[in-house]
Amino acid sequence: MAQRIRLRYTKRGRLRFTSHRDFQRAFERALRRAEVPMAYSAGFTPHPRVSYANAAPTGTGSEAEYLEIALTAPRDPDKLRELLDESMPIGLDIVDAVEARTSGLADRLTASVWELKLDGVEAAEAARAVEAFLAAETVEVQRRTKNGMRTFDTRGAVASLEVLPAPADRPLDSACAILRLVVRHLTPAVRPDDVLSGLRAVADLAPPVPAAVTRLAQGLFDEESGTVTDPLAPDREAVTAAPPTAAATADAKAPEGPAA
């Protein structure tokens, strides 16, 4: 393995309904179209060495999904990102790339920032539900898992929860509450729909239509500031401090074409 590249990608618009398996298929096609020199797993059915980290549930949008690929030859991360993005469907956008110079990307994904758009819910009603949720010591909900129905506490996973001002372009005759929440990645995982179930349990908040859910960020949770930091920042800092890679050196030495 010559190089590892970490990528951030999105799930926007109708493509938020793309399942993780569908994304995997689209991404592997993009790798072939872009002629990426992928490393492959061993065994009878080799697969491209792609590591996915904490994918968002099907049906939720996201601005911050992450994966890592292993290459057999070094490539410039920015150029590789452009090639892959051009080969992906619009909505599944490759928006950032950095050479992996540190270990443990998955270990730096300890929390997510989510936005929930609740059409048909007044902001005051949402605020009362949020107040009741935050005041509770525990908020238990049930969700069916592959091992059957499971009961777990949602309150402990929520680091913050607030109601944002209504969007400026909202029709005056249409109620719409916007919630912003930071959820720690615990076991069992607490999802945004679990928090909505918790709001229903403590305050009978029941949006008339399904919430539009978007992950805005995920990364390392800073307990002191209550913020979620960029998980690729340590790799960028390491690249800046380290000598040029073979890919960068090769690009610098490449002969220029004849003058026009």
C-alpha cells in the first residue's frame, strides 16, 4: 500500500434516500471510471480497500460522511477528489480529500451535529418540548433492532438541543420549527429519529409530516466548548508539517508542455 486518502462526501436532495449499499456501488464505479490505483483485499473475492465510517441512516441528508481508500500508487488528493466527484451522481458529492497521515479516523468521530426541519410545528411548541426534554434526567424510547425491540435512554447522548429561528424564506402561513442538536456517538447509537421519539414521549410533540433530517458535521466532541471539530484537521496539519510525498514530488518535476 503506497498511500491512504480520506474523503468527505455528501448526501443531498433526493439522494438522501440512497442506502449505504447503493452508495458503495456508485463509489466503486467512480473508482473504476477515475482509474484510481486501488489496493484490493486478499482472498477469493478481492474488493477495493475502502473503509466507511459511521454512515448516516437511509433517508437522512448529510454534509459530513467520511471514508478512507488505500492506493497502490500515490496520487494528489485534490486532483483525485475532482476526478471522483465528476464520476459520482449529483447529490453524492466528494467535497474534501486529504492524505491520511494520522491513525484512527473512526476514533475521531465521537459526535454529530444534526438539523431537524419540522414542517407544521410552531417554534414555540418545539421550544416547550425541547425544554421538557433537557429537563429530564432520562428519556427512554423503544426501537426495533435486528435483535428485537430495545429500550434505551436518548437523553444521555444529547449534548445540546435548541430551536433555531425560522428560515427567512418560509411562507408566513406555514409553521416550521428548526432544531439543532449535537448527539454523542454512544452504544447503542442514538439517532435523530430516536430524539424525536423522546420529544414525543416527554411533550407529545408529533410533527404532522416526517422531519427532514440533515447531518451538518461529525467529528471529535470538545466537552469544554460543546463543539464538534473537523476530523480531517489533524491530517492536514501533519501534511503541512511533513516533507512532500512522492505524488507531490512527481507533480513538481513533471515537464511543462510547449508554450502556446
